[in-house]
Amino acid sequence: MQIKKIILPLILWTLALCLAHSALAQEFIFEPSPSLDLEIVSIDMIISQAHDISVGNIEEIELKKRNNRWIYEVEILTSDNNKLELIFDASDGALLSKRHVKHKWRMSR
């Protein structure tokens, strides 16, 4: 009887964790609502520009509002295993900043 009280919540908890993980693992691309009345360049253009600047894998792209200006923040894991952060103006795609970010590696056992 005691085991049944433990097993059901454990199964439900495991199922909830699996569902949460699969939802977080999906790629998310922000598409502004037409009601926001934004005029921004496409994410495809930003990806193309980022690849022109650095060879590597794009790990993250975020559309953010910073100082009343919409920007794309792009993180790239470069071919030499460094992280590069690129900031683009979302209205015209101009590169605003480029900086190397300290990359922390975790060793798996």
C-alpha cells in the first residue's frame, strides 16, 4: 500500500519532467505579432550575416528591446571552440557589436 502512494507521484513527476524537457529542447524563433507594428529584418538575413562574420554553429538568437531599440543577439560557437556574441540592429541588420565571450566547458563523466 505504501509503495503505491510513492510510485504514482513518481511516475507523474517523471512524465512532467520529460514533457518539460521536450518542450524546452524545441527551437524557438520569436515572430513579433503584427499588432506590435515592428519593421525588422528577417531572422534569415541575420543568420546569413552571422555566418559571413564567423564560421561556427549558431547556438542562440534572441530578439530583444534594449534602450528603445530592437536588436538581435546572436551567440556562435566558433570552429575553434570559442564563443562569439554578435549584436545586430533589428531594423536594418547593421552589426552593432562583436565580442568574444568566455566559454565554460563542462566535462561529462
